[in-house]
Amino acid sequence: MRCGIIMFMKKKNLKILQFNAVFQEEDDGGFSVWVPNLPGCCSQGDNFEEAFKNIREAIDLYLEEVPAEEKEESEDRAKQFLIPVRISSYA
């Protein structure tokens, strides 16, 4: 039972972070993906699902290496969001 209490206490400190990831379909197949708020955090995959899985792992590894002060700055920047903007033009 004591193990269950320890697990509960650890979960209590769980923090959920959210970052925008930019996916780009590559001409030769697959996807490249990067996180603008985490400089140098990027990955790729042969399909969207693999690229998504890989960038989640890359973010996790990135955050393990970042000092606490930089994590707080990243969290502030995570309040950004992306909106597609379409513009019609005559070429």
C-alpha cells in the first residue's frame, strides 16, 4: 500500500506542457517537424504518425537537458498558437 501512496504523491506534481510543432511534408516522402519555441528541437518520420511520435520524444529529451530557468521561459512562450491565413492573389 505504501507504494501506491508514493505513486499518488509523485502524480500530484505532474505538470502538462504544450508546445506548437510545425510539420512539413517532404518531397521525397515523410515529414520533418520542429518546435519553434525550443531551438534545435526537431525530428522527422516516414509518415505523420511516426513524425508525431518522434517529436514527442525529442521534446521530452530536450526538456530533460534544459535548466529550470529556461523551462519557465519556454512555458511562457507556449501561450502562442498558430492560425492558418489564406490570401487570394492574382499571379
